[in-house]
Amino acid sequence: MNIPIVRFTNDKSGFSKTLRSRVDAYFAENKLNKSGGGAMVLKSLLMLSLYFIPWALFTFGVELGFGSQK
């Protein structure tokens, strides 16, 4: 199977420069962090823990005792 390579041409119109300057101005004007700041870090850690904690519990066979009564 031959997958075509995607190539982008150089922007001669200046659109990307104008767009980048406007985006930079927006973030500077609203005093926003481009990488998301502390809230994004917190959300990322929460989402990663929602994935890895159950994975670790299932992988290492931890039984919490919910629903299994002997």
C-alpha cells in the first residue's frame, strides 16, 4: 500500500504571519498562557490518573471488595 506524502507549500501571501501575529496579540491582550496554564496541567493529570489508576488495579489484581461478598 502506497501512502502519499503530504507536503505544504510556502505561504507567499503572508496569511500565516498575519494569523500568528493576531493570535499572539489576542493572548497578550487577554493575558492568557498559550500552553493552557495551571488549569490545563490539572486537567491533564486528572485525565491521566483516570486512565492509569484503573489500569494498575486491573493489571496487578487489586481487589477492592465491591460487590463480592463471601
